[in-house]
Amino acid sequence: MLDKERTVPEATEEDAISVPEERPRFYIDLQWYDDHGRSFRAVAQARFCKSCQSKIGTESQERVPTVDERTGRIVFEMRSTPFGSSPLSVIRNCCARDKDYITAETPVLEAVFRVFLANGNQPSDLQTVREQLAEWVSLNARPQAYSEETIEQLVRSDDYYGLREFRIGSE
């Protein structure tokens, strides 16, 4: 049996598959703090809730991954560390769970910075940041309603929080 030759119509612009443009992602550039003689740890600890601020410097037990020399496997051991030495972990596990972590009175760029702290500094696009802000405050409660354009303009002109566009190899 012979296959019949099929003709395939030429693709038109209307048929073209649109590939969604990847949105730029942003993060807190920890190197920026070193370059500007600032302490990220101190800035982040200043965003701790009252309870966590009162514990700064006290000894706490922390699970730390290490390699077991005998087996070559990753194991966790408990170590004493000063409380707050890993501020992203403290904020994510405690402070960001407080309903007052971000309020309608929190300045927009401060609120954006706090979202990145709460997410462990995961690079995120600004639409995602905006959605997470909405979980803390009603966007309608803000005069500028946290528009994505406003957030992007503020983030791109930031010279206080170290917010930068994420590019491969930039972390």
C-alpha cells in the first residue's frame, strides 16, 4: 500500500505559537551588602518580630547537615549557634507568620523586601511578589494598589535593600 503524499499548508503568523516572555526575577543580592559595607544579617535581624529580637545572641540548637566521613552520607547534627545567625530561616519560620509582618502602613519597597526575606530570598518575578503582598494586606487598601509597574520601578531604582534582577551566575 502506498502512502498518499499529504500537503501541509504553510504556517501563517496567526498560527505561530506564542512563547510567553519570561518575566524578570529579582532577589536580595547579599554581595551588594558586602560591596557597600553593610551587614545583611543586621538589616534582616531588624525585621525580626519582637519575640525573636529578644532572643538575638542567645544560644540555640540548630540542625546542620554534615558528611559522615565513614559512610559518605549526609547526616544532621545539632550544634549550638547564636540565635538569629541565619536570619532568613528565623523570618521564614517565625516572623513572617505574624499577621503584622507586613501591614497596609508598611512602605511598598520595605514590604517587597520583607516578601523576599519571608521566601528565603528565592528569586521571584514581581507578579508573584505582588500576589504574596496581597496575602498580607488588601491591595485596595493602598493608594497605589501595589501595581506591578510601581513595584518594578521601585525595585529597579533601589539603593537601600540590595534588590537586584536575578541573572544566571549572579547569586
